Amino acid sequence: MKNEQKTLTRREFLSLSALGLASLTILPSWSMNGIRIAPSDRVVLGFIGLGRQGISDFHSFKNCPGVQVAAGSDVDIIKNDRFCKTISEWQKSAKISGRCQTYEFYEDLLARKDIDAVSIATPDHWHALNTIHACQANKDVFCQKPLSYTISESLAMVKAVRSNKRVLQVGSQQRSDPEFQKAIFMVRNGAIGHIENVYAQVGEHPTSYDLPEVPIPANLNFNIWLGPLNDPKIHYHPDICPPIAPPDYVEKGDWGRWRYYKETANGFTSDWGAHMFDIAQAALGMDGLGPIEFIPAGFEEIKYDTMKYANGIVMTEQPFRDENNLYDKGIKFIGTKGWIMVARGFIDCSDSSLLEKSEQTILAGQYEMSSGHMQNFIDCVRSRQNPIAPVEAGCSTAILCCLSNIAHELKRPVKWDPVTLSFVNDKEAEAHRLYWYKYRSPYTLPYWD
């Protein structure tokens, strides 16, 4: 099985497959949107995970000058076909030399020496292995949020990125949004005084997997989709792998529902927490750190999930501007001199002299098509500097989300030391699957002791 290749050295990894190397060519300088790009400045991308998010990420990356796309990988043959069709049409319209290959096994894509970086948009439970193997293969990484499914995976990913001297950008694109950047700047610079409370509205914890089993379509390798997941109750249903078909190749229905089940992901706590909690972490200067105590809603009449920082700041998961709108997602920072509220397309402040209120409607999918976050990654691939959402930031946010879910499932407070990255005298929490779980054979987690 190709997926036994989990702890290989870079030399061994790159020698696994010659696939794609026959097509390796030295391309001359080329122009994009009137900008001439030298070969030394070109960044060649591969895409791992070609569903709705993967295609959306491509449409953002294609607007970055100097980007070329050489390959994609997905366990769904039809999604591979759609990707090649999409890339070929773009290359033709942009007058870029056409080349695009697809692979069922992402290891074959990583074996290509002509690929500089990869964009990962697989389900959360694959993020760690995809990223670690990419680092071992000497690729820089753009990995969608949340960074990982478990705490141990996040910690292993930090080790992989830093020990292999790679650039990693987490796909938390709100960090590159002007309104969120403005809010972060104002909080950090004391515009509303000392922060006392943060309201961050993200949504519900995950539920148990309850979808009926459906026959697996011939175009999908569901065994590889499962990857390291080891829960026998997980079976195929189109809601977790939204099918597509020609001629439009468009996913039917909602985004993949794997994100809402605790056996496969971390619910809205992580799906939206990786955005809103992440902005709170950035504004509070807590990247690489985080809260020290997590108290679940319902414990001793606590109304909202509560997170306490060592400096006294309290963050709660609750409506940030409208108690009646449970589907709103955003943040409210409350300080000794006022407040700031921010969401997608919205920002407001208690002191109108500090900030002009802004509010606009963000259409479905519009926000994901922004290229600023991708351009920051491409710039850092060239400069070798840390991007705006480096691996440590993604790690601390992912851990925060996992700890909130652990406290929720244990129905009691959980204490965490963000310096030693360990629970405080809590063997039960340490044994929780969201700290570490045994991967399904033959998968193993490199860089985890």
C-alpha cells in the first residue's frame, strides 16, 4: 500500500516515483497580466484535495503573479478530471504553457521535483500527514484551517515545518482582511484600553456521526479518504464527500458535512473557531499561547463556553452583537475604554472618532475568493520569511478549539498550560482522542514522541 510511506526520509520519499518527472521542463520567462516573471521568481504549485475548497483556493492563487500550477491530487477521479479541465482553461486564457497532471495518491505529487509548494484542502483529519510529508519532500505549504484535528497533530506539524525549514501559511484568510487587520491593530495599540472580555461567536460543538450507510461510488477511493481515522462507525455517505458530475462539475448541496461530526472533525467550534478565535488570539498577542482554563456551558450555571487567559482576560463563545441571531459569526472586544466589533464585511467601534463604521453583504463564496492571503504566502515562499498566519499561530488556535471540545465532552473545566503544552494534573483529558488517537494501520504520525 502506498500509504505505508509515512516516516520516510526526504531522499527515500523523492525516489519513490518518477511519475511527472518526464514532463519536467525548463520554461522561459513568461508574462501574466502584463507582468513579466523570471524563472527564478516563478512558484510552481501542486494542489492536494480538489473539492470545493481546493478549487476555490486555486481561483485565489491564479491571481498571484508568477504562480504556475503543475499537478493536483484527489481520491475522487471525477474531481481530478475537473481540476485538469479548470487548470487547462486558465493556462490557455493566461497564455501560460499548459501542463497539468493528477494523482490518486498525493505521495506521487510530492515526489515531483518541479513543484515548489503545495496547497492542501483535504478534510481536517488529513492535514497533519499531508503537511508533514510535504515538508519532508521539501515543499512549502498552504494548509487550510483548522490546522489539525488533534492537539498532537498540531504539535507534530510545528516540528515538521521548523525542522525542515519550510514556509507554512494557515488558510485563515481573515488575518489578511483589512477590517480584521484594523481591529487587531486597534486592540494591540490600546485604542479601547485594557481588554477585559472577548465575545466570539462561532457555533455549535460537533455531534455524533449519524448518517446512513450508502454504497461507495466507483470514482471514489473511500478507503484512502478515511486515511488515519480509526472509528468503525464512519461509513460513506454523499453528505461527507459531496459528489460532482459532468457537464457542470459542481458539488451538490452543502459543504462536506464531515466537519460537523466528532468522529471526523471538531464541528463549528473548530470550523469557525479557526477564524474567530484565531483573530482573538492575534489581537490579544496570544499566538503560540492561549487560555489556561476552559469551562463548558452548563457547568455550575455557566451560560456560555468560557476561556480564561493567565492575564485575566475572559473569552466566551456567545453572540457578539445580536442575541437573536445564532448564525452570526464575529467578535466583540470589550476594553476599559470601549468596544470594537468585527465580522466579515463589518466593523464598528464605540468611539466613532476612532473608526468609521463599515457594513456590507458578503455573498456566499465571495470571501474565499480573496487573493491577499495567498499572495502573502507566495511572497514568503520567495523571501523565506514567516507569513501572516504561520504554523505556530495555527497550532495555538487549533489547540484552543480542541480544548473547548474536550471540556464540553467531559462536562467540566479543563486546565491547560500553554507554555509546557500539557494538561494540568488531568489524566482523563490527556487520554481524550482530541489530544492523541491511535491511527488506523498502517498510518503513523511522524514527529510525535
